[in-house]
Amino acid sequence: MDDSQSSDVFSDRGFSMYDASTIDIESYEMLLNKIKNSFNFNDNSNNTRMIDKFSVLLDDCRNCADQSFDIIISLSEDSQVDKACIYLENVVHILQILSNFIKSIIEVVPVTCCTVNTFPTYTGNIISLVFSHCKDSECIYGNNLTLVEKQLKELFRSCHELQLTYLMTLQKHFLFDLTVKNDQDVLLETLDINLKIGEIVQALDVKTMAEQWKAYTMICEKYSTFLLDRNIYNDCTKLLSSAIDNNINTALQAIEEDKIVVRSLKVASFSLKILLRISTIFQEATSNDYESIIQLLIYIKLCNSNYYDLIENKSPKFCNTVYGHLSIPSQALVTQLVSEEKFITNVLLLNINDFKDFKFLGYIVLLISVVKAFLQKQKKRVSDVKNKIIERVFYVVQKCHIWFNIGLKFRSTANNTVLYGLYEHLMIHTTAFVLTFTAEEYTIIEKTLLESILAHDYYKAVFSANIWVLLCRMGNHQLHINTLHSLLKIYQTLETQAAFNASPQQINLRYTIGKLFESLKYPEKMAIYKKIILQEDGNVGVWCALKVKNLPENLEIVVEKWIVEKLSGLFNEVCENEHNMDKLVKYMDLASTCTFVEHNAGMEDFLVKIWSKFCIRCNSLLQKLSSASIFYFRCVESLAHLTYEYKHKFKNGAGLVKVLNVMSNMLRFGNTELSLILFEPFCELLYVSEYDNEDLLISILKSFIPELEIQNQIFAILITNKEMCDFVIPILNKYSMLLELKNNFHLYKQKHEDILKWKEQLEIASDFMFHHKCIEAVSISNNVDINLKPQNINFDVDLESLFEDDEEPNKKKAKFDTNVEDIIIALENNAVQLSQVKENILSDEYKNRLTKVYEQLKNIIS
């Protein structure tokens, strides 16, 4: 026995027929001598006599071996090691005699369960008994282990030899008649004994374990028809799954340089291959329980990423070792199991709501492995299964905020040296999976994609948009065009609703439409440009989605000049009439989609003028527009975005300085929303400026010192924008007046770099969800006839009406008193306007007045 393979835990070796204190040594010696003389049989003996002698020998060997170990354990407890060695040598002789007898008898006599029904069970129990003793030798002998080392090694070697003879006989020479009930029972008992042997030998020697399990699977395959609906598969998978789990844990907990790491991973790898073999043999069984395998795969699939490096602080070398031993056999197992619809159903119906930490991540990667296995199988599957897999993927995506952002990396399927994140890993496999769908199946996935984009969950929407764009790029050209046209119709319909303009749905649709338009060829782009006239006011929103920068460059230059002229004209109108401000903001949004191929003096002049009008300290433009309203922030955000996009084209240094001064005044105003909107574009403009405006930045940073909420948001920007971080941090380090801000930034950065603390922050952020306010007051009356007809869309208005026929059925409307109806309409409109005011701006007086109005309305309807 390999000294490194001994167990630290003494295990019960099972039922013993003898108590060492009651064993008659003289009778024991007589039995031992009988066994030693039993091999002297005449070759001319008839078959019946030889079989009878074999049966007797089996019974004698079992009894003598059992008595020997009882005596050995009793002697070891009394520290009589020398005597124990003698009895160990006796067991070695017994094993050798039995092995030789088996080899001899199978050459001359047919051996069947009917003739020697004790052979499979008695011999198996003897082997189990000996291997258990070897496994527990460290606990049995303690400090005296070295004194019996030689005898134990010989014991293990002799038992291994008997094991080989026994397994070879079972496979090739021993027959079970499965029409006989007794033979069936013996076969099941034999398999149970050998399953226990398989569990024991994994702690002893890899080679011995391999031989045991290979033979076990061959016996299962030989009698698979009978065993198919027995509990063999479930017993095997539970034992193997537990063994694999234990070996992986052993590798993770050991010192990386320890030999036990590689050995444990080799055992786990081999056990996975046996699990694959067992799953192949029993793939048509109806009673298979996949729970233990699924839980194991969830654990194993972590090795496909840098999880152990990132979370467990393991070295890249260790991670590569784990990946090398576990990745291929685990994926082969998944590929085999996806042939079983029950396995897929169990994976998809698994309750993951309570999954925490690595378990949820492991489930995501397992789901990706299932998709990958489908692709490898290249086998036609029922649409229902495909749709359920896609549904599950989209369900999981919305819960992945932590793992998408924590820094996980996965190896590319085509090239192991190429790494990408979990989001890309999931998106690539999902896209490849959807490409295998039929036209009918694709119609269903289109609905899922549209519903996700028109919902408010960020990850589902972006994931759907990216997949949809990839599918259109890789698929039929006409599909690409039809999809874009359909989404444009939806956008044009929703754009008429006030709530849409500040919703996630607008952002999602703009992103998707822009990506689809960007990837179109020149003729198709020109066709859309001619069909949707950019110069018409009603198409401004659509072109904010299509984006001017996606037009051919020569056309873009022409359009940019027109937009600048339009902005200048609108600015003049707004100076006279504030009510046109909304229109100006829309065109600023449109201008933000330009790349500004060349400098435009008109644009620079416009930016300088409008910033001066927006200044809070000298607000001559927006006299009727409260600086506390949502629309004001919307205006500032639009202007800041446009300025940010134009920043590299400024040529008038004095004009740029004016813009920076206005922005600095607004930043120092102390409003959190303004600070979050303006800080990044302010720093970008300051960075590209040729003038020394360091004092401006210092004054801004000083104003942030008492504002912890603003600080954290600003620090988040600095962490993710290296260029800006390199620009701002030296200033923090340079001036003592900014020491507190500097220290706070370092604390924030440390929290970000500490993966566990960063994970805690991500967990907190993952609980936040967007929801519309007062959108219930909005209804959609316009209808658009398009091919996509989504249902159950998670948008708080009735989107189903968008996708029906052009003519709505007549609806009966309740008759209201005209005066009452007018009052209610006015209340509804006023409520919508009031909801656009920031809650934290309302004074206590306003809140008290609103409470009184609420009570009055409540009394009316109660």
C-alpha cells in the first residue's frame, strides 16, 4: 500500500461473526491448515466434486479471514504487534490460495451462479474486508504502523491479485441465469458489495480503483437489460458524486505543491469518466435520479473560469491543473446527459432562488454547458425543450449583476488562450443555440427578445439586444431589414407617450435600433434615410435611435451642418419663447449622435451661448423652468452629452473657458443630480483644454468634501475611467486641502479592489429595480400593424394594442358628467406633472397640502 493513501478516519469494517476473546486458537489453526491443504486436488476429479470443494473453500476462507482480523485488532490494541504480523501473514496465504484455486477451477469447470452461488458474494466480502483493513491501518496500528508496514504491503498486493482474478472471473467465466430469482438476487448483492469495494479503494490506490470500477461497469453493461429499472444507477451516481466532491475539496484545501492535489484531481477525473460510462449504460432507465449529478456539476463547472483564482486566491497554475483534469470529462458527461429529457427538465426546474455565491454561478455555467452540449449533439430536438432552455437563460440573466461585474474570465471554445467575461460567454453560446432554430421556433424567440427590450430589467434588455443584432448580422439579410423596420414602427408609436421619453424602454430600443442600423449596408441605409426624412420634426426621435454617425460619412457631414443651423434657429426662438425648449432638447439629443467629422464654428458658438443661458446664477433663458424639476435636469443632461461629444473639436479657447466656468458654477451649486450629470464631461473638457484651469477643478473638489453621496458616485467614475483618474488623482495628491477627499478615495478604491468587499457592494446594488411612476395614467390609442406580436410584455402600458390590426374594435364607453370628467382629467394631468418634480425638493408645507388633497379625494371614493 502507498503510505500516502492511508485514511485518517477509522471506518467500521462491518459485521463480524466472531469475538476475538471467544475464538478457539486451536480450531483457528485447524481451519487455516485445512485451507492450505485444499489446493491439492486431483485434476481428474469430477466436476461436481471440484465445485463442492470450491464452495467449501470459499466458506472456510471467509471464516478464517474474519477470525484473523478479529485477532489482529485485539492484539494491536494490546500492542502485541509481533503476533499481529503472524496473523497478517496468515491472511496473505489465504488470499493467495483462494486466488490460485479460482484460476485453476475456471480452466476446467464451468462456473455458474447455479453451481457456486456463494462465489460472487463471499469472495467480494473477503476483498472488501482486506481493503478496509488496509485503508484503516493508520488508525488500527497507530504509532506501530511502521512495524507492520512490510506485512501490510504484502497483504494489499495479495488482495489486489485476488481482486483481479475475481473481477476477471465475473466478467468472462461466471454466468448468472436471470430467469432464476436466486441468480437475480445474487447479482444485485454482488453489485452492492463491489460498489462498496469501489468506495473503499479510492482511498488506497488509483490503479486498484480504476480496475474495480472498469470491471463494475462491464458487469453492469453485460446485464444492463435486467438492471435497467433497478436502483443501480442511483446508488452509483450518489457514491461517485460524493467521491468526486470530496476529492475536489481535498485538492482545494491542500497546499498547492502537495502531491495530494494532483492525486485527488486524478481520482475525480477518473470518477467522472466512470460516471459517464454508467450514465451511458443506464440512459434509458425510467427511475434515474439526477439530483446528485446536477449538484456535482454545479460545483465542478466553476473550474471553467478563473473563479478559484479570483475568489479562493489560488494560483493560475493550480487553476489550470483543475481545469485540465475536470473540464473535458465534465463536459462529456453533460453532453451524454442532455440526451435524457428528464435530466434537462430537472436542470431547468431547479429552484435557484435560494442559491448563493458559487452555487448560483455554477448553475449559470452548467446552463451554458447544456446549451453547448446541444450544439455538439447536432441532433434535432423538440421545440418545447429548446424554448424552455431559452426561457431559463433569460430568467437567469436578470439575476447575474454580481457575476457579470466581478471579473470572471472564461476560456474561448476555439482557443484556450483567449479569455472573455461571463456575459460574453453566455451571449455567444445562446446566440449559437438560437441559430439552430427553425423559422417557427425563431418566431417565438423573437417575442422573447422584444418582451425583454420592452421591459425594465437592464441585463435582459441589453442581452436581448445584443443577441438580436448578432442574429440579424449572421442570418438572412431580409430578416435584418424587417426586424429594424418593425422596431422603428414600435418606437414611433411609443414615442407619442409622455412616459416613454424617460423610460428604460426608450434607452433599450434606441440601443437596439442603432446597432441594427449601424450594421446595414450602404444601399439599405440610404433607403431608410430617404424614407424617414430626418429634417421632419416628427422623425427626430427616430433618428436619435438610428444615430447620425451611422450614416455614410459624406452624408453625415451634410446632415451635421443642417443640424447646427437648426439648433441655432431654435436657440433664437427659445430666447423669445421658453415653450420651445422641449424641441431644442430633442435636437440637442440628435446632435449628440453625430461624430462631428470636422470643426463647425456654428456649433461651438451655439454651445457657448446656451451654456451661458443655462447658468443657475444668471438664468435668463429658463425663467419659468424651475431648477428643481426633472425637465431641467433633462435639459442639462442633453447639453452636457452634446458638449462631451464635441469636446475634441473646440478651437476657440476663450469659448471653452466660458463653458467650463458655467459648468463649475453649476457643480458648486450643491445639487447631487447636477454634480452627477456634469462632473465627467467637465473633467473631460478640462483635460482637453490647453489652458491651465487647475483652480477650477480644485474648487469643485473642495465643494465635494462634505457631500459623501456625491463623493461615492464621483469615485465610481474615476475607478472606471483610467484617463480621468490619471488626471484627477495627481491633483488630490498635490494639495493638502484635498487630503480628506484623497483618503476617502483610497478607502473606496481598496473596497473595490478587495474582491469580497466588492462582491458585497454588488449584492447591495443588485437589489435595486426600476419602476415607472404614475404611468398608469397613460394609455395608447394608436395601433401599428407589424409582424411581431409580443404577449405579457413587462411594460406598464397596454402594448398588445400596438401589434393588432389597424382598426380597433368599437368599445363601449361609460357616460360621464361633462364637468366631473373635465375635473378628473385636469387632476390626472396635474398629477403627472407633479410626479415629475423631485420628491426631495418638495417642502414640508407642500407635502402637508398634498396630504390634505389626498384625504379629500379618499373621502370622495370611499
